Amino acid sequence: MIDVHYWPTPNGWKITIALEEMGLDYRIVPVNIHRGGQFETEFLAISPNNRMPAIVDHDPPGGGDPISVFESGAILVYLAEKTGQFMPSDLRGRTKVLEWVMWQMGGLGPMLGQAGHFRFYAPEQIAYARQRYDNEMHRLYGVLDRRLEEREFIAGEYSIADMACWPWVITYKRQEVRLDEFPNVKRWYKGLQSRPALRRGYDVGRELGRPSGEWDEEGRKHLMAHPNPAQQ
């Protein structure tokens, strides 16, 4: 059994999609990021960066004590290696998947996150910040569109690279991205929607809510980074 410390956001969806695709047993442990759950001592013990998701695998490969993993990209790699699924075994194929997982972790996720922050969450609209991150967001959509030209999936066969990127493209309407400008991304995105396991993973935690761009005073306090989360 795998405990998934989770809230329904793009980074959270990556992991539940992977777990459903891989057919693994898991239990959701809600981390209410609107109420500071990410700063609780028990959570920091497995996710010192005070960000969800994180997992605890009670049945790790080779046995032994439970293994905790934080950072969504690391979790995807761990799960792929645990199951032998959605990660090529050959060097070249594995390298390509890892390249695109890291691209999502270092580019697509953070830049779309910043674009959303300055669009929806910032207490005042800052034109420079909006333009800076909107431009970078569109550049990254272009990178992905070129990658998907004449390809069904990002790294050859369907892989954790697709699972990493798809949940971030979900936000395209709120981010005011015209998906018709990126026809290969649109084809790929719409095509993956037909995968039953992906849909199940996306629906996990629906009762907890969905990102709305609206935070009350308590939630906004926890939205901001704390210099020393262990003291919160």
C-alpha cells in the first residue's frame, strides 16, 4: 500500500494518474494547502520542501522499512522503476523520458505556476510579471508542440513524461491559452483524455475541490512561502 499525501492540483494529479495507470493500491492522505497542512510537522518529515505531493511506500521493492519520496518528478520515476512500467529499459529510451520529465519539472510546471500566480493570486496586477510569464508559458507550449509533431506521445511510447505534462495543460483555458495555436499539443491532450485510468486519476479528490484562483484570508496566508515552515 502507498500513502499519497495529496491535494487536487496539477502536481497531485500527476501521481494519482500514474498510480491508476500502474494499477497500484494507494490511500489518499489529504494535505489541505489552504489550511497549512503542508507545514505540519508530520508532513515535513517526509516532504522537507513543504510541498505536496509526497508518498510513503509500505511495500518497497526488495522489502524493508517504508520508503518516503517527495517531489512529483522523483515520485514518478520511483513508481515507474517499482513497477517496470511507462519507462523504457534501454538507455536511449530511458534518457528521453527523463529529459522530458525534467523539462516539465524545471520549465512547464514552474513557469505555468508563476503565470497563474500573477494572473489569479497576486494582490495587485503587475504588468511586467504578467507579460514575462505569459510569454514564457507560450514559448513552452511551442516547445511541446514541436516535440509532438509526428509523434503520438512525448517520448515515443506513452510514459511518465506524458503523465507529468498533461495535468499542467489542463489549465489552458484559465490561462487564456488558445490551444488551436498549438495543434499537436491539442491532439495529444484530447487523445489522452480518452484513457480511463488517466480520467480516474484526475478525478481523485474531486470532493476536496479544484484550483479556482480564489483564496480566503487564511488560504492566502499559506499561499506565501514561510521562511521557516517548521516553526509555523
